[in-house]
Amino acid sequence: MNWRAMRAVIRKDLTVVLRSKAVILPIILLPLIMQVILPAVFGAAAYFLPEDSEEVDDLGPLLDAFPEALRAEIESLEPNQLFFMLMTVYTFAPMYLIVPLMTSSVIAADSFVGERERKTLEALLYTPLTDMELIVAKLLTGWIPALVVAVVSFLLYMLVVNAVGWPLIGRLFFPNWTWIVLVFWVAPAVSMLGLGLTVVFSSRVQTFQEAYQLGSMGVLPIVALMLGQIAGLFFLSVVLSLLVGLLLWVVDAILLWFSVQTFQRSELLARM
């Protein structure tokens, strides 16, 4: 691996990303909405939740999927405490994964397609980098910022949830071990999934918007996780999170192999 040349590509791409409002704005706004506004809304709803509220009853299927020991622990909470904890700690957990996924996708969408729109693709393709090195450099360009955003978003969410929940719960209760696994095992895999899909598509489409929209299909597994947990089909425990992360890493490896095998510099040059 020619890491020196790869670092040059990564530095150049990150410089372009930091100057692009179309890329930076979603990276900033999405975590603010997901990690600040939503937990604040959950907190406000919990404060004004009547004791016999139907919203708590609607969470019954989710409670039924919990392990017996955990269910016995949280069922002792008051309705507003139970609502806030279920929404912020359990129901919201899969939604957190949207942040690193969308961050990596919006950056990766600017990879090959962005080079074409800026008229710099030809110079990039004539670099001495191998196909593998070029693709890995493009992946790392999106993966590194996605990991930074994922960790910063998690820390921000932790502060907001504990601050809003302190008057309700009376103690620090976030994060739990499931969230630790999500942040440091599943989120990197989800980021790489978005990158793999977007890089594959961005080398084949003509515009940034097309690449971003196609790469965003990686959100479908996250939606499935969220709906399955809300419906009470399963509980996103530590073990399940580890297994989901492992499955995603396998898919990521397959996508990387496919990207290298199908990458054609001559085809990209012909499309310019």
C-alpha cells in the first residue's frame, strides 16, 4: 500500500469537504436534530405525560421483548420515567446509527462523482495508485469523519439525555453497555456500509445527488432494526448488537471486494 500517496488523496478530499456547504450542512444539522432536539422533545413529553397515558401502554410490545430481569427493573419506574428511559435508551438506539451512516454517505457521494463535477477526475485516475489503494483512500476519506461525528454525537447525546433526564430519573443512567457496543462496534460498520454502497454507485452515476440517494439505501437495515424493536420482535441487547455488527462487517468486506473487482478506470475516463 502506498500510504503516502493515499494520505495525499485523503487530505485533498477532506479539504474539499470542509469547503462544501452541501456536505457540511447535513453533517452538522443531522446530529443537532437527532442528538439534541429529539431527546429534549422526549423529555418535554415525559414531563407532561399523564399517569394513565396510552403512550406508555403502546410501548408494551417493546417491554415484552426485554429480558425478565431488565423488565422487572424498569417496570418499577413511574410512567413518565419509564417513557423517557424507553424512548431515549432503547427505542432511539437504532436511530442513532443514522448519523454515522448519513455522514459517511454524503462524503462518499462526493468521491468519484465530485471529482467528475470539479473536472479533477482525469488527474486522479492517472495517479500511480492501484485500484485497491484508490478505493481504500476514498473509503477512508468518508470513514474517518464519520467516526468522529459518531463519537461526538454520542457524547452530545449522553450529555443531553442525562441533563434532561436528571429531574425525572434522579441519577445518571446513560449510557448502558448496548450503547457502548453500538458506538464503537456497530456504528463503524454502518459507516463503512454507507461508504461501500455510495462509492460503488458514485463511480457509475453522473451527479452528487444520484450517488447520495442510491448510497442512502443503507438506511433500510436501520429502519428494520428500529421497527422490529418497536414491534417487540426482538430486544437490541449487547449480544444482538455484537452479531449485527459482525454481519455488517462481513457485508462491508464483500462490498470492498466487489468495488475493486468492478472498478474500471477506462470506463470512468470514457464517461467524462
